[in-house]
Amino acid sequence: MAGFSYDATPVAVPDDIAESHRRAWDQLARCGTWWTGAERLAIAARARHRFAARATPPWLGQDPPSDETLGREAERIVDHVTLDAGSIDRAWADAAVADIGDGAYVELIAVVATVVMVDVFAEAVGVDHTPLPEPRPGRPTRERPDGLGDIGAHVPALDPFPAANVARALSLVPEANTLFRTVSVPAYSAAGFAELTWNTPLSRPQVELVASRVAAMNECFY
């Protein structure tokens, strides 16, 4: 897939990062479990618009065009998840789930998080945002996986799960969880992640310090 060439950046971008972005864009264009390809790209476009204007005061900002691909409830949820995720609590999540359903809510979050991660990376290395892909045809299956349980989160998740909670946060929709982790895992971890000593430009303690600071600034639940 074309796009995501970071050759012109002043920093050396690992090949696996660029490849993860290409694979995420390929997945993003496909029909999901709860949203069509066109709907997923509408979610992505709205999240991109909102996030790009995040520093603009609300009274000076312009709303993205509403093409009726998404309902008003979904648009409202995209806006909140993109710009104010730190304020999401159970009451807000319950209301969002009541509006669009828990599966659609989880998949929406995966799309928003993926686009924001890719765009933040582009800004950090000083390149333009890669255009969103064209949607592919298909019909959502709306299938729920077996083995879901209440683990105290805002939505059901697979239980048991062979990894940390952050890795199963979106496991109600396995395809959405895969989309999110396609970008998030290479961005945070690399070969030998479990080792305490890393032979990389940043040491393991330095990486964890940066990650902790970013998480605190974003009021990350985890």
C-alpha cells in the first residue's frame, strides 16, 4: 500500500513502524464487525478533523461537515473520545453504549485511537498526514466472540485473557482490537520488550518514563 514513507524525516523511523501504519490503513478501509468501511472512514475523518484543531478555542473552530454517514449520536461520541477521553467515566460510557451499542462503541474507539496515533506520529517527525484510504465494500457481521465477561470495565471483555488488561480493553470486538494493536504495539514495544536492559537509543527506564509522563498528561485510565 502506498504512503507512509518517512525517508525525508530528520529522524530514523524503524521500518516496522512505517509498515504498521500501512497495515492499519489497509485494515481501516475494510468493513468492520459493527461499522461499514464507509462508516469507519467517516469516523476516521471526523476524528482527524477534531484532533487537528485540538488547540483551537471552541468559539473559533469549525465543525467538520456532516454527510449523514454517521448519526448525531455517533458524531458526538467521536468528538468526545477524540478530544476529551480523560473525562470518560462509567456514566458517560453507559450513555454512549445505550445510544449506539457496546460493539459499535468499542469499534469506534479503535478507529479513533488508530487515526490519532498515526497522525501524532506524523506531527512528531514533521511530515504531512497520509490521506485516508478509500472504503471497501462489505456488510458488518455484528458477531460477538465467545468468552466475554464483566471484568469491571465499561464494556464486556474476553475473560480469561492471556495478557494485560490494556491488551484486552477492546477485545469485545477482536478485529477492532487487532486494528488498535497493529499500531500501538510497534510504537511502544520492540523485540526483547520483556528484557529489563535494552540496546536501543532510549533505555528501558527512559522509555517507561516517557510513557508514564504521556499517560499522566492524557489522564490515561491505565
